[in-house]
Amino acid sequence: MSEIQRPGALYQQVAAAIRDAITSGEFPPGAPLPSEAQLIDRYKVSRPTVRNAIAALRAEGLIDVRHGKGSYVRAAGKPVLTVQRSIQRGAGGTFTTADGTKWQQAEAPGVHRVETTVTTGAALQLAEGEALFGVDRLLSDPATGTRALHRTLIPFATAEDTPLTEAPDTEPAEVYGLLEKAGHTLTWTETVRARMPLPDERTALGIPDATPLLVATRTTHDADGHPLALEELCVSAEHAQLAYRITADKAAGKRTRS
């Protein structure tokens, strides 16, 4: 191949050329890239330029660097785990959150006193800096090895006069039961978004660089729509997908004036 001539920094030119080769299928998913020496010879550039180009493509999520083995085109395969998001209420009044995954606790839950942020405060309709119980769990699916981070935030006012003041690390489904026993009629809303992981999240979940997270945020409400608790589930968007069962709500009846 002739020496590349494109605008931009030299390493960006090399990264663009390799990207073109990946998208054209010359380097298919899962295949190794040529060695550093071969890329140097192919593009007539220095070793630092090639390394900077590889680093840029790795940051984009196009390639994985396997220590001692080289660089490989990342394969965009089907997620290995489907997490069914649901809440079920049994005949005896108990709640379950069976999601089709037999999560195991990878370590003991961590209970902390935390404060609301701008985001969590708005979700819980509390001012920033309000005190909460925070419970962090690291979960693992033994069948696939997929890990998930689960956080529960319980305002002190919600926990008051319930066993949650002494045991905020109660399992989420049991939390629902305790809130119902406290006189609340419960409803839930859930949102899903994608974001890039923080370094400690990436380490805990064991996911490659440039891999986004799927973040499902579930809010528990009382009959008046007031938030009682907040949960957040984080999983690798490359390893897992979320599934929901959708039912048709009854349309509100038309009001007539007498």
C-alpha cells in the first residue's frame, strides 16, 4: 500500500485507514490485526504513530488489545444474557423480582450512609444533600459469568417505623413487602439509558474499555406517586440485554359533564 496522505494528525490518518479496513471486511470481527511491524511497513509510519492509532481505535471500541497476543477486531455478537425486568406479586402478598437470571452475590452487600445528588435528589423529590441508606451489591450470573452492579437508595423517611432502619440491606423484593405492610400501595416506573462506566465500575464488572453500560433505574412510588425508593442496575451493554413484558393499559374513561 502506498503511503497514506490525509488531513489530520498522522496517527489519526493511520487509525482512519485501519477503520476503513475493518468496516470493509478486510479485517473481520474476531480477526487479529496485523502486527505492529506489519502496520509500520503497510503505512510507512513510526512505531509510536501505530501505537497511538491502535490506542485511538481501542478507545472507540473497535478493537481489543490482548496482552501478549496482539490486537483483535471486536466482535459484535449477540448478548449472552437476557435479563427479564419484572415485578410479580404472589397470592400471599409477597413480591418477587425473578428476572430469569439466578444472580449470586459476588460479595457481601455494602451498606452506606449517602446523600442525594442532583440526579438522585430529583428522582426522589428530595433536596440535594439529603441523607439516605445506600446499599451496593455486586451480582454474578454463574451460567455466563456476567456481572451486574445493583444499588438501592432508601430515604430515611421511607425507612422510618419499618425494619429497614435496622436492615436497609433487605432484598429489594422484601423491601416492597415491608413498604406495603407499612400502608403503602405501590407502583413502579423504570427508565433505561446507556452511559460509559467509571473506572471502578469497569473493574468490578470486568468489561473491556470503550464498552457502555445499560443502566436500568427503577423508582418505587406510593399511591400518590411520591417516590419511596430508588434502585439502579448496571450491566455491560456488550454482555447483556434487558427484556420487558408489555401489557395494554385500560384507556381512561371519558368524563361527561352533568
